[in-house]
Amino acid sequence: MLRSLRPALPATALFLASLVLSCAAPRGATTVALEAPIPSPPAHAPISERIRYWEDRMSQLGRADQSEARLCLGELYLESDQASKARLNFYAARNGTLSKREHAQAAYGVGRSHLLDGHPSLAVRHLDEASQSLQGPEGEECRFLAAFASGKSATSSDRALIARMAPYTGNRVFVASATAHNDFDGLYQMRRADWGAKPLLGNHDVMTRPYRITVHHTAEPAETYTLAESKREMRDLQRMHQEGKGWADIGYHFLIDQAGRVIEGRSLSVQGAHAGNSSLNRGNLGICLLGNFVAQPDRGSDYALAQLPTSEQMSALNKLVRQMQSRYQIADSEIWAHMDLKQTACPGPALKRWVRNKSGNP
Ligand SMILES: [Zn+2]
């Protein structure tokens, strides 16, 4: 499944090609008794040929050369999505004579092989180790993948790097929020720490690239004009979602209280739980306005009358949606009311009208 997402010619190919070229003729080849110097496999030869080239010669190489050849082979196997063969070669390389940098490259290779296999937890130790010694672009890539593997929000503002690493992350992306803390300072008027959020629990998926937005109401008739009321409501919602529903966190990415404050819900690096099943939540930013905008007389007198979104909420919603559209290039037609995606009265008629005007969807 990671495989199919792999770009046909990722930019890593360039780096890998140069690496493979650099070790096309192993150092000290002359110390090995061969009839002729080892010709390098041409860089444009198909990967399978280059793999066969090194495999065929392995036994004729001295120990130090074998280690380098194993590193090259490991990279080629990674390139051709043969994770376990890549791993074997990186381990074999480490048993030979390697410089400190090559040793780190082998660890980096082992880590990436686990990522290709879809086992980030096995990759962490190797990527962490490698990131101590790798420098430059390779070091940056390694640290990015180490953060990804350890479940920290692996983020980068470097879109090229994100794209290069897609084969290993399966495109489970981390868009821009890197540097994000700063840009987000102006976006949220209340962060998780401000409302006393409990930590994210383990049962979540990493967010894929956001390409749509879904608008909700909480269906709870709370008054949330003051900061204290608003914070209490946030804690209640998180408790309902974590303890009541068994979710990893509050389901929505953004909430907007009646004073028009934009509140940080679930981290943007984590897939939401708001639209329905997992395929509905994929790449879907959940924005929820605090309030009950649908009359629910069956739930008792508190719920009997529908509230209306406040004008502060509506202008905050307008601005937030515009910001998310421009940040993630989300089309108007990908703005949805929850009721557009599944059988529900959420978010009520007023917000449905707003969404219809904005998206052009019926
Ligand atoms: Zn909803």
C-alpha cells in the first residue's frame, strides 16, 4: 500500500543515484584478485540490473568493499521496495568495516526499511541513532523520519522534503505545520494548554493532506461567551469523546465559541473523528461551532430550542475557513456540512445555508 503511493521518480532517486554512483567502483578494488578492474554498473541501468551486478560480485570483494557494496545494495533494494532484502544488506554492512558516517547510513537504511514495511515503531531506534551522526540534507531527512516514526508531529515547511520522504511516510503528511507554532499563534485564540486539554491517546491515525473541511455544531446548548465557560465546555467535550466514546481525543480540529474565539482541538497532525467512519475523516478538517443549532425536544427542555450561531462565530468561521483553504489549497466545493456526508441533522439549518452558499453544493 505504501508502494502504490510511491512517486514514479522521487527526488530521492537523484540522491540515491549519486550515492550509487559514488560507490559504483568499490574502494580498494585493486586489492581483490580479478582479471579486470570492476566496471561500474551504469546509473541509468534498471535497478534490477544494478542489484544483480553487486550481488554477482559480492563474493569476490574484500571485507571493506563488501560493506560498501552492501550499503549500495541496501539503497537499491529500498529503491525497489524490497524492504527485508534492504534490511539484510544494511545489517551485513554493519558487520564489516565502516566509517562512522557509513555506520549511520546503515542505521538510517534499517530504519527506512522498517518504515517501508509499515512498522514505524521498529524504525525509531535506528533513525534516532542515525540522526546523531548524519549531516546536511541526509541528516534533515533522517530527523524528519525519526520524528514521524516516533509519532511526534513530524512537520516541515519544506514541501520538497515532505515529497521526497513520501515513500517512507506513505504520504501521511504533516503539512507545513512545522514552523507552525508561529504561524498558528495568530490563528488560535485558545490553545490546548489554555483549556487544560488531556493528552492525545494512542488510538489515532496520522492526518493525511487536508483537502476538505466539514462544519459541525456540538449539539450542546452551552453558553460560551466567557473564557471560563468556554474552557469548561472544551474539557467537557473532550471527556465525552475520550471517556464516553473511547476516542483518542476531542474529535474536531477547531472549535469556535460564542465569543468567536478559535480554539485548538485535535492536533492538525492527527486525523479527526468527526465526520463518520475513517474514510470520511481522511484528509478532513473538522470545524465545530459551540452550541446546539437544532431543536431536540426529545432531549429535554435545555435542548428544546435551537440556538443560532452568533455573528462573532460566523465571522470567525468565515475567516478560519478562508485561512485553511489557502493554507491547504482546499476548493470551495470541498467545504461540507456534516449532514452532506452522513445521515445527521448536524450542523443545523443556519450553518447548512452558510455552507451551501460557500461551496455551491446543494
Ligand atoms: Zn457533526
